[in-house]
Amino acid sequence: MDVRASDAEREAVIDQLRGAAAEGRLTMEELTDRIEAAADAVMRSELDGLTEDLPAAGGAVSAPVLDERQSSLGDVKRSGAWLVPEYTELRSYTGNIKLDLRQATISSREIVIDAWTPFGTIDLLVPEGVQVEVRANARMGSLKRQDSAPAPGAPKVILTGGTVFGTIKVRHKRLWEKVLKVAR
């Protein structure tokens, strides 16, 4: 017989999911989806399903605390499966900065990304449910932001830095992904 889940059991599963993400076992998008499901779980069996493919405990993979990337004439891009450190510093003096965190693995509950490009675009793609706090400045440019409700316990991304003449974009889907969704 299945039993109703308690708040403490839901929180324990969320902690286990965060630990698995820090070890590189879950991407940021998987973590966000599973945390949301854990927070909404009513029965213990729902919680069990969220962690059945994860080890009960493991040694954490140490993630780099700092990732620095710089380009004087070109673009700085990062996408696919990669381990996001607690602090990332990106510089492109004449190009664009494009970060896709949707398949990335997070290393902490709060991630700071310091991106600076005076003339280019800063484009940040995040999974639905991830909270993004924009502290970056678009002095003579613009800020375009696609917000979604943050999932309980989801990681937080803080975007600092900015651009002078460019655009800062924070979004969940690329244009072609939105078009495909509308066409269905």
C-alpha cells in the first residue's frame, strides 16, 4: 500500500537530486523538472520514481569554481553537456556571447555568470523553471527577457556584466523551437 509523502521526504528527495546534479548525473533541465515533480508529489511512490535511476549516495565530482573565456575578435559560445561552475567570466570585445544551459550540469544552487561585450549580444538560454536574476546592464542597448515561474528548489542563475550598444537576451527556447511548437 502506498503512503502519502511528507514535507521532509519531499525535501530529502530534492536534496538527493541536487547532489546528483552536482555530481554530473543530471542536467540543469532534468534537475528542474524533477525538483518540480518532487515538490508536487503526493505519494511516496511518486518520489521513488524520481530517484530510482540515481545512486543513494556518492562522492561529489568537484566542479571548477571559475571558468574564464575571452575572445578579442570573435564570439564566445558554450552549449551541450558541460559542467557549469559557481562563477563564470566571459569577455568578447567585438563579438557575441551565447550560453545554452539547457543540457548543462550545475555545480551549485546559485551560479554567477559575468558576461561583458561592449558591442555584441549576450544570449542566455535556460531551462523552464530556472530563476534568472539579471543584474547585467544594457546601457545603450536593450534587454529582452522570457520569464517563467521558478520551480521550487530550482537553481538560480545570476547574470552580471553587460553591454553598451548590444542586447541582453534571457530565454527558454530558440525561435525555431517556438515556431515548431506553434505548428504542432
